[in-house]
Amino acid sequence: MTAQEVRLCGLLLQEHFGEVVERIGTHLLRGGAQNLRTIANETNTPLDLVKKSLCVLVQHGACEFGSGRRGPGSPVEYRASCERVLRVLRYPRYIYTAKTLYGDTGELIVEEVLQRGHMTMSNTVKTVADRLTHNMEEGRSMEYSEVVSAFSKLVETHFLQRCPPVAEMGTAATSTNPATPGTPAASASTAPPTAESNPDCYKLPHVTLIGRGKRRRSSDDSEEQRGGKKAKMDSESCGDEGIYWQVNFERFHQHFRDQAIISAVASKLDQTSSEIVRTMLRMSEVTTTQTAAYTQPLSANEIFRSLPPNYSISRPILDQYLSLLVDDPMEFVGKSGDSGGGMYVVNLQRALANLARATLESVVQERFGSRSARIFRLLLRKRHLEQKQVEDFAMIPAKEAKDMLYTLLSENLVQLQEIPKTPDHAPSRTFYLYTVNQLPTARLLLQHCYKTVANLIERRLFETKENKRLLEKSQRIEAILASLQASGAEPEQLTEVEEMITAPERQQLEALRHHINKLDSTENQVDETVFLLESYIFSTKTK
Amino acid sequence: MAGRGRGRGRGQMTFNLEDLGIGRGDSLPPTTFKPSPLFPPMPVQPVPLQTGEEVEYMLALKQELRAANKTLPFYIRRAAPKRDVDRYSDKYQSGEPKDSAIEWSPDWSRLPKELCIKVRKPLAKRHPPQVKQPKKPLVGKEEILTKLETLEKKEEAVNSEEEEDGEKKKTNEEEEQAEEEEFEEDFEEDTDYIMSYFDNGEEFGGDSDDNIDEATY
């Protein structure tokens, strides 16, 4: 929970849930697990606002609660999760991926579940059907069954999962059964249950939802009718109360990682080899665990059978491609045996490490120039080098090499390692070696990325605040125009209203929109780098 | 002995300056007198952003999500501070939440009991509280009338000992009615003071006609 992470989390919470939740959330992130009273006192917020904010945070999975440290009798403690809040930055990417995989229906399902934190299946289906019906033309509406089929596809491929059941807590004090004090204590001491620990995690509930989406009309009498119908619908419980579904972020991350590997292979080798790697990854989707270093071994025969039909390559060509992939210095694919025509694995961990290394190298290149990048790559490959050796290997004149090394050193991308010859560490008798450690440098760069995104958000808020008056004016004029058009006004009235914004104001608005679009787009792109570095660091942790 | 190195050369240090690459004749960069600038000029321009359909779609998604968040019940605003006087527009402008209810109904079984807050009911149920209000002043008036009746009875008991029953009763009743009216007047004006005690100063100017020579204070 570094300072940059907390700052970024605070900004994200403020944008999505308002200042009150931001205050409570930042306080929890900084202070660790706390109970309700402590939070209210230390943040000087009224108790109901604290309760509301905690409800919102728990609803979205950003906060967990558990019984206190002093045993089952102590007040409930709340813990915020920094990681989960940072996921908010990636919502557009999740929604877009769902769209590419499962179309508009899938996109809307994922969007609804992300916005609400967690929802029951029936609720999701109804809301999505209504939204789709609203966008369709008059007279057509969306069947619930289509939405249900998209939902079940998402669950089958593990993109959606059931929310973990809530652990029993705090009941020992009021339990009517004092004979079993052991069980509440035992459940309190175990870690909070994850979604995966539930065996029914990906099982769809047996609910039959029959109906069509309702179109939202602006006329009043149909609203009253709908009000009556709505009461009826709510009163009939659909049989899946208590089963809540949330988005499985890990599965999405797996998908992004696979995409990154495939595109890296495509750009390094060619399209066919990327198709082969894609096939291998698809085959091992279900059998590979989240933290595996490499996929399960696949024989060349299996790969040949599972290739997509439009990529009809002959068997010897496939073997050649596979041996090319194995020999490639990036080591995406490895050979683990010779049975079945050759057993091949995709080296996930090594691929991630190589991708992270490529990111680091490109960062150095863009910031300091290609010669500094050459020095950086040299140090990554050769590990420890003296200054003289750096100059010789990189073929750069001494003075410039020295300059570049010191710039890199001051930015902490390169470290100095001292190796003394004598026990008194005399400087004239010590080797000073330059070195680059990939993992700490990746962590450093990740923190820089968090800081960048936080700065971008702050700049966007600043720009919006500066031009607040202008934005409000343009919104009001748009509303007036819309209402005039709806009530059928003459074109002269419309132009008159439009002229209320002067030409320089229009220019200013255009410039503002352009800036905000740029800042938003940059945030999305920085998030891609964040994802790569985070995956790499996470893969090295679990060893 | 300690001062021998001072002044000669650049100053002796514990390590060899040659190793760092600063030779004998080289000049060091100038010393800085102020903190580094807030926005230093960038030596290289950053790479332009990616463009394409995917990028623009995600941008639009992001902005839509941001706008939609403000309308969802999860966006928590502080309750508006109570103003000193109730204003007429309060009835029509109900933008900000005034009480501490929660706007959506979470599944309370998944939350600890201490977080339970009442859920704000929809606005349709505003009529019942208003119906009760007209009844209260009526109750107040009834109490006043019973008090007056008890006072009447006491006065009747006092006055019944006199000889002229009919006239006096009438006058008493009139007086009592007048007193009742007076009492009602006093009650209606909601003050503790009986109106006849108040001297509103209309007779004040008349006294000064006697002594015109003397100044009035």
C-alpha cells in the first residue's frame, strides 16, 4: 500500500462514489483493519454516512469485514483492498473484451454487474433485457432467453462467478447454543472464503425466466401501468435469492495475458505461429491454474488436430513452426518431451518476464534515447559490468557513456554494486559494477505508472473545474434545444438558442473536450502497461 | 596537520576522484541555488497516443461509465445542512438528500448487523403525515373551551348569591362572554399580556398642551 497507490485509489473512489466514500476508503487503506466507531471518530464523519459508505464498499467488493482481533466478541473490523479499487481503472477494457467475445448482450451483462458490484441472475437478465429493448427499434423487444444464454456462456467460461458465502461472525455473543463455542472461533480464524473455495462457484441456478424486455416510455399512463406490473414482478421471487454473481477478474486477466503473448508472437515471428500459440493456449485454458509457470504439455498431434480449419497447414510445416518457436530466444514455447510427436508447453512465466523486460527497455529508449537503451539492454544481458567494459561493449565514447550511465543511475534504473578488494573498503581498491535488477526496476516503474494515472486524473479534474461555468452553460443550452426539438419548434428558434454560445466559447469548449478525451485515452493506455507489470510481479511472487 | 589538505586542489575526499570519471582539469557543473523547476523542459517528446476503433470505443465507454456513476444510488452525497428558516422553495427543490436513509436496498444478510440503515421509501407516500396536522389545533381549542367553561361555572357560583338574578346573570353572561372573548383574544394573540394593559402611546401627546413653555423630554 504505497503512497502512490493510496492516492490513486482515493481519486478513483472519488470519481465513482463521491467524496464521502473516498474519505472513508482512504482512511481504511492507510490504517488497516478498523471497526466502525474508530472510523467515524477519526474521519469526523457522521455515523450514518460511514455506514452508507461501508455498505457501498462491501457491495463492490472493495472492503471485507471480519470479526475483530480480540476474538468473536469484539466489534466487526473492516479492511479495504487496494487491488480491488485499482481494478476500477480497467472497467472499460473488461467491458470491451466481453463485447468482442459475446456481443452486445455480453457487454451489457458485464457492464451491469460491474456497476452494481454484485447482482442476482434474474435481476441482471431483466435489467439487460430492458436496456437492449430500449435501444431496439419500435415494436421489437428482447427475449429473456437470449440474455440467459449469454449469461450462461459467460459463467461456463468462468468470466462470471458466484460471490463467496459470507462467513459466520460475531454470533458467539448472542448464540443460544453455548455448547459449541469452538465452531465460531474456528471459522473466524480461517481466512475469509474466496470465491473459488465454493464448489458451486460456476453453477447456474435452476431458474426459468420467461418474458421480454420492457420498453421505457416517457408517457405517464404507461408508467403507472408499469408501476403496477413492477410491483407484481418484484413480489414474485425468482427462486435465486441469495445467489449473487460477480465478475471474475482473474479470468479476464488470464485472457489479457494470453492476448499479449499471442500478439508478441505475431509481431516477432508471423501470423501462423501466433495462431499455433493461440490454439495451444485455448486448449489449455481449463487445465492451467492461475499461477502456473507453464501450461500442461500438449503433443504435436493434439495441436495439429485442434488447429482452426482455415489455417490448414501440413503436419511437417507445423513441426517446423514448433521447432522455430522453441528455438526463439524469447522462449515462449518449450519442448518438454518427445512422445506423441513432441510435447510442447507455453512458458507463461518466462513470457511474462520477457514482456516486462521489453516494456522496461522501451521506456528507457523513449525517455533517454536509443544509446542509453543500448546500455540498459547490455546491462540486462551481462548483469554486472564495470564502467570501462560498458563503454567497450556498447561502442559509445567514454564521456557520453559516462553521462548516460549517471543519468540512468540518478533515475534509479541502474544500480551500483561495490565489490571491495580489501577489508577496509578503500575506494581506490574497490570494484564498482553497474547492474540492472529486473524485478525491482519493474516495481519502480509500476509505481511511476500509478503516479502518472493519478496525475492525469487530477489534471482532468482541474480542467473540468476551470471551465465549469462554460460546461454548465452548454449543458443547459443542450437541454433547451432538446426540449424545443421534442415540442417541434421552428428552425429560427433553434438557431437563436444555438447562438447563445458565442464562437470563442465554442472554440474553448472544443479545446476542452479534446483535452479531456486525450487525458482519458492516456489513462486507458497507461493501464495496459500497469497490467503487464502487475502480472509479471505477481507471477514472480508465487514461487 | 589536519589543515594541510585544505586549499590545495579541490579538497581531499576518501575516494579517488579519477574513478568517478572527473579528471584533474575538468570543470564541475555550476552549483544550483534554487530548487529544480516544477515543469522542466522535456528533452524528448512522448510517443503519440494509439488511435483506432478499439481505443475510441473504450474512451466512450469510460466517459459513459463516469457519467452513469453520478446517477446510481452508490454515489453518496453529504446531507444538505439545515438552513435556519424553512423556505417555500424547499417543497419544490428536493435535490439533495435530507435524512440518513440509504437509497438502495442491499442484501442485509450479507452485511454485519451494525450497518443496517433504513431504506428510503419512494416519494409516493407523502400524504398520510399531512392529514394529521389539521387535527391538532382543534384539540387545542377544545381544551381552551373546557377551561373557559370551568371558569364560567366558578363565576356563576360566585354571582348566584346576589339578588337580581336575571339581569345580573345576563350581564354576567355578557361579561363572561366579553371575558371569554377577551380571553379568546388574548389566547389568539398568543401573548402572556392582556391587551388592555398595553398603552400604545396615543394619549401621550395630549399632556403637553398644558405647559407649552417647558420643553418635553
